[in-house]
Amino acid sequence: MDKKNKISGLQVKALVITTVIGISILSLPSTIATILDNSGWVAIILGGLVTVPFIIMIDKTIELYPGKTSPQISREVLGPVISNLFLIIFLCYLILFLAYMHRSAAEVIKAYLLETTPTEVIIITMLLAISYMARGQIQDLARMALIIYPIIIGFVVFLILVNLPSMDYTNIYPLFNINFKAIPKGIWTIFFSFAGYELLYFFLPYVEDKEGALKYSLKAMLIVTLVYLIVFFVTLSQFGIHQLKREIWPGIAVTRVVDLPGLFLENLDGIVIAIWIMVIFGTIGPILYASGIILAELFKTKTHKLFILPLLPIVYIISLLPDNLFETYEKLGSILNYFALVSIVIMPTIVFIVAYMKKRREKA
């Protein structure tokens, strides 16, 4: 591991926030409202809480093996065969994640900004642009995250301010009419909107402040949860539960109902899309970087840069397999969720338990 390639705790927080908040922020309110109606906020809070033990396990695993990267830890803990199997599964998950993100982002951009531009052209352009960032080091990604992080916070504040005069707060009620039977399904659905925290495996080994790394990681997930809650309540108060369920991307549609005094700004949805595209780049960059790191470990090369460009056609082909947006969400999204369950829940748990048991035996 390059000792000069270090990042701060604040950069870790920014990396987690920008990696987690991606495509789902646009559709999350309608998705969760369909399951839990007005009480969708419960699933958002519980979904955020569910990530906490897994973040702690990732942090403790890295702490047990200081100075080593996550693939090195995996090899030492599980052995070469099982370690390689886990890395391949994790790589498949990341590639599917990239394909899903690119196709979904392309559909949004095509719907709101570039109606006549072919989807293929949008995806290729995004892939080429993001590959430049992914070929850098973790420091480069961290600096980009620090730029995007305040943009996300600014966007949330902007969303509140422009919608504040026209909100109908009665649409939020009843707050506590909770369908407890639907909560497990709501948590299952919302949990994957918090996917991205697993990349802490690739961030934490480079943190200068090892003791404060967990604190910054948990703060990041708290901010993500708050952002999701704000977007949910703003869209719910603006549309009402029935219209919210019908919206595909309420996070964008909510700007179309805003009537600013004096009309000094037009096409607010275009502004939101422009901001969101920057956020998407903050999500895709670390995922592509992590994919390159895994391949570098599997093929025993000194740098991950060799694998970034070869990954692009694979992501491109998979992203175009669904015929439309519905198939992207239903088919590709469903497959991705199962890979995510293994990659961000089951595997971190196994690695932590085995690592903890090995360390205890060494001390005994």
C-alpha cells in the first residue's frame, strides 16, 4: 500500500456521501411511498440504521489488519481460493452497479435534457469521462468528493427554499398510520438505496486518522439518511401521496411545480439535472476505481489503471441489455439487489467473523 496516498477523515465522509447518494435519490420517494404511503419515513430511518453494524464490521476488520488493503486482508483471512471467489462476486456486483447507474442516468438525461440524443451516445460519453477519474488514486477521488459534497448539501437547501412557499403540509399526515406488516419490505427496498458504504473497504486503509474513521463514516450515513428524509417530505408535501406514487422521478418533477417570484429562473429541472449529473459522477468514479483495484489484485499487477478501459465495454454492453427503463428497474435492478445482498451484507459479515476469530486465536 502506498503510504503517501493518504486521505483525511473529512474526505472519507465526503466519499461515502457522494458514493451512496446517486440514482436512487430521484426515484426513492415514489418507491417507498408505494410500499408504506405517508409512513415511508420510517423505512428510511430504519434502512439507515441497518447499515450501522455493517459499517462497524468493515471498520473493525480494517483495524485488525493495519497497513493492508482490503483484498490483501481478504486473502490473509480467507485464503487464496475463497478470497478470489469473494473478490469475483464483489466485482460482478460492482459491474452490475455501474451498468445500472449508467443506464438509469442516461434515461433521466434523455428524458429531461437530450431528448434526441441516442442512449448509447450518452452512456459512452459518461463512461469515457468517468474513466479518467477512476484511473487516478484514492486521493484524487477524495478531492473530487470534497467538491461534490457541498453541492449536494446546497441542492438540498435549494430544494427546501424553492418549495417552501407552495408546500401543503397537510399532505404529510397521517404520520403515524404505519403499516407494520409492510415495514420489512420497505426496509429491504430502501436498504439498497444506501449501497455504496461497502466501498469503505477501499477507503479506510488510506485514512490518516484511524481512530476517527468510524466516526466520520457513521456521520456520513447520518447525513445520507437526513437527505433522503428531506427529499421524501418535500416531494410528499408538494404532490400528496397519490400523485407521488405515480411520479417516476419525483426528485426532479418537484421543481416543475415551483413558481418563483419574478421568474428570474426558468427550467429548474434542467438545473437540478445538471447538479445531479455531478453527484452521479461522484458515485460512479469510486465504483469503477474499486473494480480496477479488485482486478489488479486478481491478476497481481502493480496498478489498477490497466483495467479501467477494458471494463468500459463490459459495462456498456450490460447497461444496454434492458429494452427500456421498466426492464432496467425490474430485471437489472432485481439481479443487482441479490448481488448486493451477498456483497454488502453476507461477505462483510463472514470476513469480520473469521478475522476476529483468527486474531483471538493468535492472542490466545
